[in-house]
Amino acid sequence: MPDVRLASPQGKWILLTTVLGSSMAMLDSTVVNVALPRIGRDLDANLAALQWTVNAYMLTLAGLILLGGSLGDRYGRRKVFVIGVVWFAAASLLCGLAPNAGVLVAARALQGVGGALLTPGSLALIQASFHPDDRGRAVGLWSGFGGIGAAVGPFVGGWLVDGPGWRWVFLLNVPLALVCAPIAVRHVPESGDGRTHTRFDVLGAVLGALSLALVTYALIEARSGSLVVVVTALAGVAAGVAFVAVEKRRPDPMMPLGIFASRQFTAVNLVTLCVYAAFGGFFFLAALQLQVVVGWSALQAGTALLPTTALMLLFSARSGALADRIGPRIPLTVGPLLCAAGMLLMLRVGPGASYPADVLPALLVLGTGMVTLVAPLTATVLGSVDASRAGLASGINNAAARAAGLIAVAALPLVAGMGEEAYRSPAAFDDAFGRAMTVCAGVLVVGSAVAFATVRSLPAGCRRPECRTHGAVLAPPLEGERARGRLS
């Protein structure tokens, strides 16, 4: 049984290193959006290259995060976590030194691999290290400090872009890793799962990532209308079908399809796809809108987006407590509608927009909707399956959210009619942004309708989330299996 106490020096070191590790990945998934206009200008990159700058990271992270949890169980959570931190830092250094957009995109994909190793490992290390009496408080502190990191991320990113330059958005990860990795090696006890003897589902992981990659490529490059795009799209669909077939037949699949026998679990994942597709598209385009159209600096744009994260950080735990009393159906129905209203309010954000009159009201409504739905969504995911599969269910839900954001960043500019050089023209981008926000609002309304029609009350005594405070905006919190800290 783990016996580290939170008040001990070792407990504080463990908490520090896990917060640093998870914050690296969390920060990188948000601050890069603020840097996109400057990256595009400095590297002479078109809109497709900016989409890939975001999506290359999300692609490998979403495709490999379940596998990353399994690797930690098999080979040691501390070992895999440290490898992930070092890998992430090395890829960040490559991003910061990238001479062109192609190298930057490749380095971002490598960053996602590191993120898939360290993200599940940070929570698993806490659950595997701390005494049961301290574990809940340790998880709460971990998620709270991580939320603070997510809140200040866009601000720090904007300051770096306007100051020393966008490359420091990536280079900042290197000193963080130089602090994080040695502390982990010295102070974090190794842990694993001796009962994990099954083979890794490498084929499933490859097919899942390949399907996402091919579909993403087809959507981003669809403006050309070439035969290559059509063939790539068909190949992506074929890879997806093959992934389902492999997962159905393997004795030890990465994503057991039997878990979707729960109607509620399937329904809440459909809601997740709708909600996080809209969020992914919004945060990708909003940072561009505020800089390209409104004319704000990167620092102003990053600071402007703080209210959504701050609201989540301050009120997510209370929202979860309310959902425990009234059930998840109302929050999961009302929350997306509030988010849709917030995105429609963003239609007022154009040239000469005022922050208090135009931007802030939209972000407050959007943030209120996010607060309303995120904690109940996680609780419903965990409560829809047997407690022994809660970690797996959370991992699948987290991966689904990231995949939804990936597809949204690829598809939304196409659907909204953004050309390759749209972000260089304020008028053209403003028109397309309005159409994009309308589409996002429509997707959220669909998610609300699905929740209203399918989500029901959770059974008494079901598993509840340990991460009560949450500040990330692009994916729901990960939850591990409480007894062993497993994620898969």
C-alpha cells in the first residue's frame, strides 16, 4: 500500500514534480493558439500550416494517450513519466529552433508523443504514491495547481510572444523539464501494476492515429479538391473501420468496444464530441480573431481569454456538487446551450470591439456554460460503467474530446469558407469567423439535445470524480483507477 504522506518533504516533492509535468502539457495545448499569428508571419506560413501546428500535437496526444497509461503500468509509472518529460522538452527545443513550418509541425507531433507519456503518468503517480488518507487532498491540490497553470498560460504566452518572441513559448518547457525530471528521479517512488501481463495493442494505436491523421489531412487540404485528398479521405475511413475491427477481435484491445454497451456511456461521449469540437474550434479561431481583426497584441488576446479558465477554476467543484444533488441531465442540457449563447455573442466581436462591452460578456456566458457542464460530464462518464473500468472510461472520454478538437480545427475553417491566406485579411477572416461561431453554436445545441434525450440519473454509490477542480478548456480531466492508479 502506498504510504507517502502529503505533509512530508517527499510528499511535497511528488506534488511539485507532478504539477510541473502536467502543467507543461496543459500550457502547451493553450498558449500556442495565442502565438499563431506571429508564427505565421515569421515563418511565412499559410492557414493550413497554422492548423497543422495545432493539430500535429493533438493528433499524437489523442492517438497515444491510452497507450501511454498502459506503458506506465507495465514498465513503471515514474520511468515512463520521466521519459515523457524529457521527450517533451527535447521536442519543445526542436519547436523553438524550427527554421520553417514543416519542421515546426513535425516537432509538434513529437511533442504530442511526450505529452501522451507524461499526462496520464502525473495523476497515476499521485494515486500510486500517497497514503489513502491523503490521496484525495493530493489529487485536489494537483488539479487546482494545474488549473492555475492553465489560467495563466495564455497570459504568459502572450507576454512571451510580444516580448522575447514566440519561440520562447516552446523553449520555456526546457528549464521546467530540467527541474521536473531530476526531482522525479530522486523523490518519486517507482510503481507499476504487477497484474498487467497482456500484450500492448500497438496495432490498434497505430490504426487509430493513422485514421485521425488521414482524415485531418483530407479536411485541411480539401480546398485543393485534388484526387489525393479524396484518396486520403477514403483511406482514413478505411483505417477507422480497420481500427474498429481490430479492437473487436483482440483479446486485449486498447479500447474495448464492450464498454460502449452502456447506453449512457455512449451518449455522454457523443455529448463530449459535440462540446469539445466546439471548444477546440473556438479557442483556435478566437485568438486569431482578437489579433487579426480586432487588432490586439498577443498579450491582450491571451489576457482577454482568461475569464473562461478562471470561472472553471473557481466554480467547477461547486458545479460538481450541484450535479451530485440534481443529477447530470439538467447541467449537460443547459451547459451546452449557455456555451452556444456565448459563441453567438462573439459575433459582436469585430473591428474596434470593446472588451467590457463586446468580448467580456461573451466569455462570461461561455465560461458559465463550461462550468455548468464539465464536472457533471466527467461524473457521468465514471458513473456509467463498472468502477473497475472507471480509469479506462475516463481515458476514452479524454481521448474522444481531444480527437473532437482535432477534427474541429481541421474542418471548421473549411466549413466557414476560410481561404489559405484568410488570416492575413481582417475583413475576410471576420466574415468567416462569424460563420464559424454559428456552426460551433449549432454543434453545441446538438450536444444539448443528445444530453436531454439520453442522459439519466446516476446509480447510487457510483464512482465520483477525484479531480473536483478543473481549469483546462480543451479536454475533460483524466481520472485513474483509485486503487491502482491505472488509466487503462
